[in-house]
Amino acid sequence: MNRTVISGVLAAAPFAFGAMRYLQTGSDQRMLWMALAAHIGAGVVMLAGGRRAGLVLAALALAVATTFAALVAYRLGASAALGVWPVAFVLGFCVTASYAVRPRRAP
């Protein structure tokens, strides 16, 4: 599998998790909104980082994506920290990994 495909699968995974949760409950859209927030958080960091790629930028993107996802979950009524933070981390990790494996374009 090439890096573009892997990146796409990792980027779509949080939305797939959210869709599964919605289909299981019939009404809980929180994970879909958390996935969107994680994408926005990581995207802002990666956009600000420009062409620089590295562990520090990836760690910052992971932290921001996880925090954005958790804040959205709390805003939408989640209250169990032991449930919110691990889910937010997994969503943020998928999104950040998607950016990390994405092929870079030459300047």
C-alpha cells in the first residue's frame, strides 16, 4: 500500500468510528463531531508548521487534536473523563498519523 492510501485510511478512521457509534445508538453524534474537531486541531498545527515535519510538530498536532476532540465531547454533554480522553486520544492519533505518513510535495 502506498503512503497516500495509508494516509487516507487514517484520516477517514475517526469518521468511521463516529459513524459506527451513531449507527449503534441511533442518535449519538458526539464522536463524529469529535472527529471533525480533531481534524481541525491537527490541520491548524500542520498548516502553521508548513513544510517542516518532525516529532515536535507531530506531538503538538496530537496534543491539539486530542484537546479539541475532548473539549467538543465535554461541550456536547460527555462527563466521564476516563471515557472522553482515551477516545479523544485515539481520534487525534489517527488524524496526526495521517498527516505524518502523507507524502510531502517538493517545493
